[in-house]
Amino acid sequence: MTRKRIRRREERRSETPASPPVQPGLAGGQYKPLSDADIERIHEAALTVLERTGVQIVASECRDMLQKAGATVDAALNRVYLPRTLVAQALQLANRHVIFYGRDPRHDLHLTGSRVYLGTGGAAVKVLDLETGHARESVLRDLYDIGRLVDTLDNIHFYLRPVVARDMANDDIDVNTFYACYAATQKHIMGSCYFPQKVAELKKLAVMIAGSEEAFAARPFFSINFGFVVSPLRFAPETVETLTTAVRAGIPIAMVSAPQSGATSPASLVGTLVQTIAEELAGITYVQLLRPGHPLLMGGMPLVADLRTGSMVGGSAELALMNAAATQITHFYGLPIYNTCGITEAKVPDVQAGFEKGMTITATALAGANYNHHAAGMLESLLTVAYEQYVIDDDIGGQVMRLVRGLEVNDETLSLDVIHEAALGEGHYLGHPQTLALMHSEYVYPHTADRTNRTSWEEAGSWDMREIARHRVRQVLQSHFPTYLPPALDARIRAAFSILLPEAIMRPT
């Protein structure tokens, strides 16, 4: 091919950009650790647990509603036994077309089928300082700064509050957490809420940003995750009360069951799956009584305990396996799943972090898990985050999503004419029109992993991946100050709430 033809081809490509090689919401489902018969047996076992063992629920509105619907209550034991028919009715009512909205529709999460999204997660209490590399307590400013960083990373599709603001009182934490996230990104926001009375404040804040109650109801752009169950099989009274308030307020939720195999669930990985599904089905049954069809994620995220120490471990094949299996079971019900991946026991962004994250994210994404949280930023068994880890994990996420996309086999991709032309012509494909046409749509190129030769790498400073990521973080934090909360709206919010993030941080001179 002549240089002139190549140049014309490049000009045409610049006029009609190729589709990106990966995008949010690609369909997974290629990895299936369970057979159909396995899934049926686990489902039936979970129903048996709910009928025979039951769930501990103290005297409450929740217990009364379940009893009225047909559950059997042993008040002396605070035990509620759910018949199969009641669970089946709840599953019929559950919402199978859940969308978690972004404030910008480009960031909407269509959580149906096996569509895959990757995002942040956690409630870390430490941050690796970007300059010193030492761990320090997380503060409100981190929620804003990490959010600004995530706002620029295409393979992080949602922003689940990653750290706890340790520099403020409990009474201020909920509103300020969500405010800092809203100021930083228009991606879907998820966080926690610890007190029922705070739910109204969070909704009021969201309604102010949306512009009206109707606008928020049409596109609720935040959600709350609830660890509603204390494993094994015990509803957490205060959390369930807050969950009840959120559901009645029309706020989407994720229902989190996270037992640890060998500690708060059986050492048998399959037994842990049975307990996880039983806990989730009990929660879903209650929510359908509260508000049938309420948008929720089935939050089965089984964890693993290192049986030598009893501590939780996330960067393990067992966790990847169980969360992939939980995805299959959730899809058996036709529901979307909130699960976990990307956890590591590494204390810094190193080789251990890379292999543990890559393994678990790949497994759950290929299984078709919908809402993959913890997929970016986490270190030290969820205790710590690092700014540069978000950039590295975004790079990992791009490669994982390429695996999820898979291969498209058709007349064009079979390339028979291309092979014929190259074999009878120049003997290579580097200048072929197909190569130029596909180089930006068929292939994912890393932004942080280095692919240069050693000489070029040394001439550029011999930076490893972590240092390259740090450089990217510094650039973003020095330049990216989005105005997602315009000054007039921000002034009204500050008049209505005790907002503790200084305006000077958000609008530097």
C-alpha cells in the first residue's frame, strides 16, 4: 500500500472515528463454574434453610410484615421461618430491569442480563499518601479528590464511596459524603447511610441537585448499600430500619450479604453459597412486601476467611470462584447482582496487588456480574486505598472488559479477502486498510502499563507502573475541577446543610 493511500485512509478514520474497543455494559457470562443442576440444588437448599432454620428477626415492623404474609414466627427464639411459596411470590415481583442512573445519561448502568460494570467500593479508613507513600487516616477531601480522579477514568463506571471521612462527626458524615461525591463526578453514586433520619436529608440533597421531586424520581442517581444481615442468618435491626426508610423514599438499594467461609458461614464453599443465597432471598422477600418491584441489587458477595488466622482475605481464587458462582445463581433468578472483586491483601500497589486483582476481576466479569464493586483502588483487605491504584486498576479494567467483549465471528472478521490480498501482495498486514481500520476498535492499549523497549523505557526515566500512575494522578488533581455543582446551586445546598468541604478546594484561583 502506498503512503498516499495510507494517508487517505487515516484522514477517513479521523472523519469517522472507530467505535471504542470496550465500553460499559458489555455482556459477560462466558465463565460458568456451576452447572444448571448445581444451581437448582443450591437454590433448593437455600429454600430449605429458610423453611427449617429460618432467620433471626427481633420484634419489629419487618417481622410483623413477614408474619402477616405467611411466615411462621417463634417469638421466644426471635426466629422467622419463610415458606417456599412466600419466597417464590417475592421473586415474581422483583424488578428485573434495574437501571442505576448517572446524572449524565452517558453513565447510566443498565443492570440487566449479564451486562458488566466495574467500579469503586469499600469503606477504607486509610489512604496511602500520594507524596509520602505512608498510610494516613482518610478524610472528606479524599472523597472529593478520588471522585475527581475516577471522573477521568473510563473503565471505572460508577463511584461507590471508597473511604470514610474520619475528620468529622457521625451526624455530619452522610450528607457530606454524598455532597463530596456529587461535586466530583456525574457517574452513579452509591454510599451508606447509618441512621433512618438521615435518609430524608440524603433525598433532599439529591432532589435539590435534580431540580425537583419528579426529576429525581424519574432518574434516581444515587443508591444506598445495606449490610442488612449479620451472618449467619440474622437481620441487623438498625440497618433494616434504615433500609425500610430508604425503600419507602424510592431510593435504589443494594442488599449486602457477605459471610466469610469458615468463620461466619460453612468452610464448604458451596455451603457458604447456600447460606448467602438464603440470606439474600430473605431480604428480597421483605423488600417486595414493602414496595413490590423496588430497584435493588441482590448483594450476594461471599467472602473467604484464611483458616490459619481467621482473618478475611479477598485476593483469592476461592473468593473469585464463589462470587462468579453467586452471579450464576442470581442470574438464574433473572436479577442483577452486586458483588465483589479486586480485593487484595497487598499493602502497596505491587505485584501481589496486580495478580490478585486481575484474577478476581476477570473471574466475576467473565461470569457476567453486573455491579462489580471494589474493582478499583482497594488495598490491605479493604482497609486502605491508594490514589495511584485507581489508575492502575482502570488499566486492568480495560483489559478485562476486552475479555468480556470476546470475539465477533462474521464474514468481515474471518478476513478471507484480506488474507488473500496480503499473501499474494506485500506479504504482511501492517499497511493494509483493515489493519488501519481496526487498530483502535479491535485492540485496547494500556495507558499505564509500559510496552516500549528497554532503551526507550530507560531514556524516559525507568519509571515502573506505580510511578507512571502517580504522575497521572498528580496531573488530574492539579487540573480537573469539574463544576457539576454550579455556584448558585452550591450556595443553596450550603444554606440548607452543614457542608464541610471548603469552596476554595473546589474552585481554586
